[in-house]
Amino acid sequence: MAEFDNPTALLEAATQARLAGYRRMDAYSPIPIEELGEALGLRRTRLPLLVLLGGIAGGLGGYTLEWWASAIAYRMNVGGRPFHSWPQFIPVTFETTVLGAALTCFVGMWALNKLPQPYHPVFNVPAFVRASTDRVFLCIESGDPRFDRETTWRFLESLHPVGVSEVAP
């Protein structure tokens, strides 16, 4: 893991690491850096598709429940209305669509981010306490196909960081 003192240096280091062939890496910063996802080569998230599917399922579930209750299970002719009166089902269908999408978003975000994660090996590095204040870090994971301890260490040092640390489990 390499420690840098500004976001620009982190972006340059992430870009150089990506060009060098490293694919399994992560960056840590106290502020959001928009270009960092592209520099790390992160792919787009599946969360919007999951939220859409959750909303569709919620809407269909709400509409089906109302239809079943009004037209099948508890048929009551009140005021001469038809049993399947779709206009009265719209408000509940809308609300169950929003509920399904919101719940899917909440659970999906936690699942895709692999949360909760109360422990991560980067917390073993003493310098990492500054990740929440004024330093940014680039960590190349040992699971990367190009990872070799000595070669990766020399590569990180060639990026001119403030310091390089080994992340032990």
C-alpha cells in the first residue's frame, strides 16, 4: 500500500498501476474523487438494475394483491363498481413500487458493498489512521495476477509516494 499526500498524485499512481497491468487494487481517500473509479478501472454497478427490478416486483405485487382481494377473495359489489376497478388500485401500486425499489436499494447497496465489514487488513497499517484526515492510499491486493511482493513494492516506490507499507492480514 502506497501513501500519497494529495489526490492528484493518487490519480496518477492509480492510472500508472492500471497501465502496468494491475487490476485488483483499491484506493482510500477522505474526500470523494470522481475520476478515481475510472483510474482504477472499476466497472459500473448493478444497483440501478436491481432497484428497477425491485420496483417492478413491488408494483406488480401490490397490484396483484389488490386485484386478488377485490376480484377473487372478497367480492363485494359496492355502489355498482366493477370488481376489477383498476383506477382505485393505482395509489397503492405506486406506493408498493416505491417501497420495493427503496428496500431493494437499501439491501442491494449493503450486499454489493459486502457490508457490514467490521475488519479489513488495511487497518493494521499504522499510517492508515490518516486516511480519514489528510492522506490518500493506493493498495494493490495480493490476489492480483501480476502481484509479486518485491516487484510490486518496487513499482509502488517508483510512484514517489510518501511511504509504502505492507498490508498484513
